[in-house]
Amino acid sequence: MSIMQKLWDGICTHFRISDRVDRLNETVKAQQCKLEAMNDRLIRLETALEFSLAAGKPFTLNNGRRDWPPD
């Protein structure tokens, strides 16, 4: 294998890895957004539970509706 062929293969490999890293970065960003949204929801649920327990009222999700979880 010539030097030029090895150099070309190395450059191609670099660009393939770079593309994979970019796609992985986008995936990580999307997962981070989902995680932050779930964290916010958990905080709201914990707060509602604490208020409900402090008031002595039973705690229900979705005001007692039976359509949980959403589709």
C-alpha cells in the first residue's frame, strides 16, 4: 500500500469519526433537554404532593382522571 493510499484512508477515517461525533453530540443535546423537562416535572409533582400532604387532602394525578399515562 502506498503512502498516498494510507494518507487518504487516514483522512477518510477522520471525517467519518468527526461525523459520528457530531451526530452523537446532537443526540446528547436532545437527551439533555428531555432529562431537564423530566426533572422540572418531578419538581412540580413533589411540590404538589407536599402541598397536598400539608393540607391533609388526598393526592391524585390529573385531578383524579383515569387517562394516565398520556399517549
